[in-house]
Amino acid sequence: MTSVDLPEGGFIECGSMCEHPVIRMIYGAKWTAETADGVQEFDPGEEGLALYFGPETRAMKLKVHGSFRVVSINCTSAFATNFGLPEPRDTLDRILPLDPLTGHHIPHEKHRPQDDPHKWLNACEAQLHKVLHAAGPDDPHELLEDFEWLTLADPAINLADYAESHGVTRRTIERLIGRHWGVTPKFALRRARALDMAAALLGVADRKEEPELRLRYYDQSHLTREMHHFFDMTPGALQTGDCPLLRITVEIRQSRRLEALSKLDEGAPRPWRVPV
């Protein structure tokens, strides 16, 4: 959940970058997004609007024209298949105006913002659990789940070695990831490396890991090219710029990453938020 109050006439111009689909229940000011379908505008008002963001191959430029509230539900790579949505390759860098869990474009009343953030969070989680329990989604393919963990743990791995260690062909990996992620496994790993590095530059990664994250790039020019490709910014601009929306999306991923690597207990303070 994110709640932002801006002065009259204030706005935020930033971006979003997520590997997997995200359901966002937005309230308040108008949003403008530069998508694969062109520039789109969404005016949620107090009633709210449910939006399904497909996986992003590059940072999607967003502008929020005033104060807003948003509930973000980050999905896994098996989400689209389980809920009868278009294949990920058909929703890359796109926004669909609906909540795929309910089929409606207006968010369920349980997601409506509350003054007490804890009550708001509890209401959102209770509604999410209720819908997921009723839907009864299938467990993801074991290899699919393992590859998702790999993007968090070791995105610099050689794909041929990875396939061999799992007793499958590289082609099997490519077919599975292509269907559920909408991109090639090679691109998925490249994007994961970029997201980790961007998190470090934005100050929402474990500082102890930054030297290791930098070693994933041959040299500074390689790093610069990759940051420019995915975020349309240089490493220096990412490090010093004002990127509130992008920072939120990569911070969520880093929190999940540290939990997946058992470096962080669920709900524990994030290392970049702990005073040194």
C-alpha cells in the first residue's frame, strides 16, 4: 500500500519496472502511462480503478497528477495461466483496466483506503485470501518456481549449466519461460541483474551486496548501457535522481529477494532502512 499527499498542482513523474504482473488499485488523482499501446490516461477518483499491469521489459513511464493511494498486488509468473488471462507475451508493457481476480474495473470495497494503515492492510489481505481460496489456483510447475528463485538468487548463471543441472534441455527451459514470462530466459536473467543493480543505485538494496552486484557487469560502460536500456537513465542519474515510484517497485522486489535467500525474516526491518 502506498499513500502520497502532494501540494495543490503537484505531480510525480517517474516509472515502474516489474518482471511479473502487478494488480494496482488506484485512488485519487489521474495517472498517465506510456504503454506498448501508446499513452493511456486513468482517472480513478475516490471510487478507484483496478488496473492489471503486464510484465515490463523496460521501465514504464508514469505520471501521477496529484495526491493518490494505491494497493499493489505483486503476482508470480504463473498468475496469468491460473486466472485465464492473455499470455504474458501479449501483455508485455501493457495495462488492462480490470481486476483479474474479480473481472471488474472498480476495486472491491475491502481495498478502499482507510485512515488506519494497519486496518487497511488487514482488509486488503483478507479480501485477497478470500478470492484466492475461492479460485483454487494450481501449484506452479516445479521448474517454473525454481527459475523464478534463480532470478532472485543467481541471475548471472549460465543457462546451459542450469538446464543440465535439472536434467532438461535448454529448449525446454526456453519454452516454459517463454510461455509463462513472455520473454526468453536469457532476457529474464538480464533484466533481473538490472533490477538488482538499480536497487543498489537507488539505495534500496543491502549495501554489503553492491560490490558483488557490480561484478555482474564487465565494466562501467557495460553497466551504463544496461541502465540506459532498461531505465533510460545513467547509473549516476539513478543514484542522484528523484525516482519515488521506481524506488518502490524495486524495493518490493529486493525485500522478496532477501526473504527468498533466507537473508531476511518476513516482516523484519530492511537493511537499507536500519540506521548505521
